[in-house]
Amino acid sequence: MAAIPGRIERGATVRTGVDYARYGQATWKWWCKRHGAHFVLLDRPLGGKPFRGISPTIQRWLAPSLLIEEFGPDTKIAMVDADTMIRWDAPDLFEAAGSRFAAVRTSNARWVSRSIQAYTHFFPGVVLPWWEYFNSGVVVLGAAQLKVIKQFTDFASENWSELLAVQRTGDVGSDQTPLNLMIRREGEPVNFIPSPFNLLDCVPQTLLLWNLEVNPGPEQERLARDTLSQPELFDFIDLGYIWHFTNVRVARRMVMKETWRRVCVRYPGAPSL
């Protein structure tokens, strides 16, 4: 799980903390133990001096080579975001992924198209249709993909100031679109796995939650918290195997905490939070 502290800029939105990660961590640690997988928490900067000041979303892609070096060339790695939680009865993610680079398609056509347009000048000649675009919050890969991942981290390091300038222009993402374009340029096959393995925007965006996102403050937070008593807000629990809280930022910790409160009994032996 990638929970490296540090500053991530997306237009006017800045993420500096990952205090919500504890709830996702509890579910992933439990699930990994049940499925015989090693859970590894990436909670420290990676890359040393060359990557100092570079976004944690880039630094995390240095981890696959380190993990394969430690656990062996046959290792399969699931890179998952800190704002994800896995359902107690989720099927084997590695089995679903197969032997290739695997991820879930992103269906938000307008956002994806805008983000591709923002970064495409870094990859002249590369054509990436929005329907061939994956979300990088849940990605499975192995030793065969280390070459293209290194190409990506080298590219990001060499072009960081220009990439950061693009990120500051608005909500166009950080690592996800450049990684998509790199994968496309290098012809790396992508196995698109079913959407339940990365249920994006899982929380229904109520008016009160939306108001908190655009106008954060104590009163809006109190009103948003009141909405968490509505059971229909949590229908995503039955709809997905991996819940990805992409559409709540200010309210992310609040919503993930309430999700954990509702499902924690399904994870016997997990620590109380």
C-alpha cells in the first residue's frame, strides 16, 4: 500500500496527510494474511536525494524493483492506493490479474480526455483513447514490467518541474496519466480486469458531502457527518471488491472511518481502530 507522506498538488487541491490510510491498511493486512500474500506499507520517502521533492505518487513506482529484488523474480505485486479498502470476501486479485500488467479501466471520459490533453505533449505521436485508460490506484505487475516502470520513473525524475507545472494547472492528476501514456508508448499489454476490483468514486456524492468538498469548514463537516447515518450511502460495500474513495477528499477520513465501523466485524482478529 502506497502511503508515502508528502505534498501532492492537483490544481488548487493539495494533499499533505494520509491519516485515512489506517482504515484501508486494516482491510488489506487482513485480506493479505488470508490469501498468503505479504502486506507491505510504503510509508517513507523512496529514491533518496534524486527523488527528494518529487511527489509521493511518483516515488511509489520505485517500490516494485525493490520488492522483486527482496522476494524474488516470480513475485507479483499489487500496488494499491492508501484510499482503498478491500472487502473481506474479495476473490484473489492476483488470480484475476493473470500474468500481465493489470488494472481497471477509468470510465470518466471527460476527465480522462482532459488529463490526456494536458500531458500528451510529453509523448509525441502517442495516441491513447480514453476507453483504453486505466486507473493506477490498483495495479498488478511483475518482473516483466520493471523495464517500463523504470522508464517511467526516469522520465518523471528528468521532467519533474514540467510535470509539476502541468499538475498545478488544474485537476488533471499526477502520475496516472503519464504512466498510461508511457505504457501505451512502450506497447506494454494491459489486462483490464473487472470494475469491482477498483470501484472508483464509490461514495454517492450527496449535496452535503459536495458542499464540504468545495467549502470546507466545521459547520459543513458537521452536516456532512450527519449524512453518514444514511444506509444508501454505503451500497458500494456490496457492489465492489475494492472500494476506492476517489470522489471524497476533504471527507475521505470521515467516510472511510464510518465504512470501517460498518464492516469491521467482517474482519475477525483485525485491530480495533
